[in-house]
Amino acid sequence: MQEAIHIHVNGQAQTCRCDATVADLLRDLEIRTERVAVELNLEILDRATFGQRQLKDGDRVEILSFIGGGSF
């Protein structure tokens, strides 16, 4: 049985366990989910589904952070 899969996160090759979800990946990367958007294979994910969306070998994940602050 395969223990790890290979994915790309923001263009960088990465390995994660074969049963990892998007939520697991974010936790492993120490990224808080409150201010990010995640695109999985060109599909923008609903934050509520991060824990159910399992990653697969070859997946491409883009993680975008929202930064607030500043004034005009």
C-alpha cells in the first residue's frame, strides 16, 4: 500500500501521507484556515469541505492568503 503521495503546493513539489485531506495539509503547513482560499486542480474549494476533500497523487494545490490592513 502506498504510504505517501506527491502533490504540488503553490508550484512546489511536496510529499504528504496518502490519506491526507486539504485540512490536514493546511495544518501540516501551519496555515490557519480563516483567511485563506484553496484551489485544488483549478477548483476553488468551499472552506467547509477542507476536511472532506482528500488529496490524490499528482494534485495541484494553490493556497492564497488574505491580508487586511492599511488605509487610504
